[in-house]
Amino acid sequence: MVRAKLAPFGLAAAFVCSTSLASAAPFKCPHVGGEFVFGQEANVNSLDQPASNTISTRNIAMNIFETLMTRDENNKPITDLAESYVESPDRLTYTFKIRQGVKFHNGKPMNSADVLASFDRYNKVGLERGMFKNVASWDAPDASSFVIHMKQAQPTFIEQISSFSVPIIVIPAELKDDPAMQLHIVGTGPWQLVDFTPGSQVKLKRYDGYTPNTKYEERTGFGGYKQACFDTVVFRIVTEPGARVAGLKTGELQGVEDLPTKSLEDLKKDKNVTVVPLPNWWIQIAVPSISAPPTDNLLVRKAIQAAPGHGRDHGCRDGRQLQAECRFPVSEPAELHRCRQGDLQHQGSGQGEGVSGAGRVQG
């Protein structure tokens, strides 16, 4: 197995293999079986994605859970557990058709009641539940339909609910009352949980009952045609950089993240190791308040935005790599954001620096 290019949205995505867009048929694993052991830098506090915004949680849980909407390789919203959706002409109603034949890891078929319960739970414990501020209600009129009613038109709503930083994962309806950080880990993804030992490891196994999204022929971003090729994947918590390098060299680890700079040149000379750079950056974004002086005055906000170094480039929304500050429109409320490529990226030690991942080449 050759350790492939790490997906730009997170290391765990690399465990769901893909082919090129030119393929004539859905991807099939060239080989099925074996175990992949990955050396992860940070500990995992929980696998309850709605209640945790840590990258270490996301990189594992993204393989277990799926969402109504997600993002493709270009950071654009695409359907995932939704087969399709329709926006009403007045932009106040979104009607989602739910994919058929999808099963949870406990064997239960998924339907719109599970989606509704998942949205209900997120509205109670989800860290980004503020995205529902403009939502009037939601309902499930039948087993294959989920409908969201808006208070007023909001062109950014689909972008919000498709975000993968703290996503609205779909869980069995019977788990909707699980407290934050205490969710029973049952999803619909290609991998299911075997063992979670905090501070030590998380072990996943291929879910043989997984139903790939046949609208696609390959994985794209967090969605598309996903397929698990290994029997098991172990995320081993290895916080010491030297230990990750040593494990990679000996073959105890088949992949690692965040390599120390001093080890890069030596690893690049190792014919059994492939080093893949993961560019890291963030942009500080300040948005002026429209309710408190002096920025409650439109003329003041325009003057600030027109000042040197306060450009109107909103490229961070598109996941573009920018070195300068960017600001959202002056009409939005005051907040301080960190905008990184694809919403979220592995953190390095500062702007302009990066992290690397690596893997072994095995026979």
C-alpha cells in the first residue's frame, strides 16, 4: 500500500479512497483488508462532533458520522445523506429528500425522523447552533422528507448547514436526548467505532452495511462515493514528535501528522516514507458592530473598510489561501473569526508555517 496524498480537509479523509473523475464506474478498492495505524498528535476529548470543535475529534468522527449536506473538494455545498433539496421561490422553505437504503451502524434504516431528531439535538448542544437563529421551524412530513422553514430569506443558509467544522451529524432518533459529550457513537459512515480509550487510541472497523452515495463515482471532500478499504484503522495518540517519527521509520505507524522540522530532510531521504506538506494559515477577521458606537454609523463603517489594509477581499469564504486580513461585509454583527483553508486546518505554530504528514510505502 502506498500512503496516498493526504486530503486537504483532514488526515482521516485519506482512509476513504478515491479515483479520478475520468473513471467510468464507481471506485473499487484495489485491495481489501489489513490495518492502518495512524500516529495522531493530539488527544481526543470526545467523538461527539456537535459538542466538540477540536480538529482531533473531527479527523476521526468524520469517518463515523455523515450529514444532510457537506462540502466537496472545492469547499462547495453538496448533498450527503440528502438525495436532493429544493429551495422555494420565496427562499423561505428548504425541502430535502432523504437518501434511501442508508443504515446506521446498529442496522436501523435511516429516515427523516432521525434527521429531525438530529437537528433537535444540535439545537440544544451544538456549538454552532446560532446558525438556527433565522430558522422558524423544521418538520418531517413523511419518512423521506425533511423541511426547514426560515423566518426570512438567507442566501448563506445552505453554506452554514454544510459546514464541517462542527457539523450537524445524523444520529438515530433514540439518541436525541444524549447529553453533550456523552453521545452514543452510532453513525451512518463507512467506519464504525470499535474502541475509544482516551489518551491512548481510537479504533474503527469497516462498516460492511455501508451504502455509498451512488450520485458520485469517487470521494470528493467530505462527501461523494466513499468506500473503506482497510479492515480496521487505529488512531494512536502519540503526542511526542520524536515518537511519531520513530514509529514511522520502524513501521509501527503507517501514517503520522505534524512532523518536526528537524526530521523532514532525513525522512525525505527514506525511500519507504512519503512526506506530504499540508499548508497551514489563518486570517484574523474583525467585523464592526452595527449596534454600538461608533461603528453603528454606516459612514464610520465605510471609512474603516476604505482605509489602507482593510480590503474588501472575502476570499476566506471560498477557502482561498490569503496572507492578508480579509473582512466580511460591514452589515454583519461584531465577531472575531479565524478563517482557515476549508474552514478548518491543522494548526501550526504561527501564520505562514505549516505541518506535514507522512506515510510508509509498504510491499
